[in-house]
Amino acid sequence: MKAILLDGSQSNDHTGQRARAALTAQLQDRGWDVAHVALCQQKIGSCAGDFFCWTRSPGICNINDDNRAIAAAIVNSDLTVYLTPITFGGYSSTLKGMVDHQIQNISPFFAMIQGETHHRKRYQQLPDLLAVGWLASPDGPSEAVFRHLVQRNALNMYAKHQVSGVVYATQSEQEMAAAAGQWLRDLREGRSSQPAALPASTGSASASWTGSGDEKLETRRALLLVGSPKTRKSTSNSLGGYLFQQLAARAIETQTIYLHTVLRSPQKMQALLDAVDAADLVALAFPLYCDALPAPVTEALERIAHHRQERDHRQERGQPRRQRFTAIANCGFPEAHHCAAALAICERFAG
């Protein structure tokens, strides 16, 4: 039996190291052949959304880097394991970068599964899925989003069985080992995790960054963040652009930034952070990638959140200025609820 561990943690993540060690020991004790892939050490470009892996070179990503070999190893495994710090209820951008590339392992053609539109299988057998996330301490809403996302991924990737587990930084090695043993017993006995409902929304696809959101906020500056790799030619840009045309007609100052163009430039990234700080309204428009946000969008949100934490820690402002955040998700499926997990992640970010 082969297991591939897709590790979305960083080298200094102590909780991640402990969770991985506990799970690896439990797998090896049960006779599994374990391959550990530290994704932060791999060369994996962002999914370009060009669908060449469906049309030009079926089953093979157009980007010739480590993602191809990892995708092939997944197909040839009995169990895929996602290891990740839970980020706004979703995966880390490091793990999500490889999850996005798993579309090469499914077909572009559609099928009805459990009353929903999904892609057909490309291969006869695909591995079971175990997703292990960790948090500093219990966080019910984030855990619910995480478990829901895992279930959606398992459905789309044809995992016969799926188990999601959450551990905390405060747990001992013995507690983590016991949890890992239970996850593997559930998989062996064919017990998938129970369906996880998303937490009740406080504002559907939008939420207030600070405070309750009851008072009326004046909007003078609005910032549109476009999360598609196709930038100006994308559907995301069209949707967000139409909204911002209406705002501009109401004398609101508007600005648009294409996230895929700024992440590798320190100067452009700082300009993005400054623009976020200056905006009264931040709107994010993005395409749905594997039931959630594209990896570069997740990375941008991670960096924005880190910047805000550092700024608040330095107490650069005595009283945080209220801002609004809203999100627009678009996907190729006719059922709108495919976007529910992605919008829940956006709401966890906003909160």
C-alpha cells in the first residue's frame, strides 16, 4: 500500500512537524510505503487555468515542473494525505498550489454525481483522501470550513473514502498519535468523515473586516483585487470591473490590482498592502479552483492578514478604521453551491 503525503507546511512549523511525524509513524507501523513531499521545497508553478491538461496534452499539465511527477505519483498511490496549517478554514497556499494541479487527473467532460455536475473520471482508480489540518487552538467555524472543503475535494477527485482530522499546537505527541491511529482505522474500515455543514454566514459573500457591521460606512475608496491568472481578459475582471464601473459613477475612487502580477515583486506587493490599507471597500473577484480560491489568491490573503497583524501589533493606529470586504466567485458548474466553501474561506479571512 502506497501513501503520498503532500506537506503544505513550512520548515519552521513545529506543529506541522509533530503532526507529520505522528501520522508517518502510524502509517509505517501498519506497513504502508510512505512518500513525503515537502511542497515548499518543490518547483511548482501556479495553475494557469489554460486547460491544456484537458485538451492539448490530456492528463499532463502544460507547466513542466515538479507538479507533473507529483500528480502521477498521486494516481499511483492508494492514499493521498494533505498536511496543512488551516488558513481561513482552507489550505495553506503552499498545499493549494499542488491541489490546483490535480485537475490534470480528472476529465474535462461532465457527469452527474449525487445530483450535482462534476467532471468524469480520467483513471479507473483514484486514491482515498486523508486531510490533516492544524490550529493553534480550537476554532469551530474554521474547522467546519476545512472539513467541508475536504469533502468537496474528495467528491471531485473520486476518493472512495475521505477522512478529515484537526490537531492543535497544545496537544501532546501521544494525543496526536492516537488521533492519527483513529483516522487510519476509519479509512481501513471504510468510514468516511461525516458531512460537515458550513458555519452560519454573517453576510453571505461579504463581511466586515472589523466590528459588527451594523453602522453605516461611507465608501470613498474602493479596491478591486482580481484573482485570475488571465488578469484583464478574465471573467473575474469583467465581473468585478462592472461592479466598479457602478461605483465610479457614484464618485467613488476606484483602483484595480491583478494579484498574479504582484506576488513576486516586493515593490508591487508593498503597493498592494498600502492600497488595501487605504481602501474603504476591498472587493475580491476570482475563479473557483478545486472548490476554493486559486493558490496565488490564498497567498495574497495570507500576506495581507500577516501585514495587518504586524501593523496592529505595532499599534500604528489607535483605533482600527472600519473597512468592508466583499468577494465574487465564478465557476464553470451550473450549481452555485460549488462556490460555498470558497466564499466561507473569504468570510473567515474578513472576520
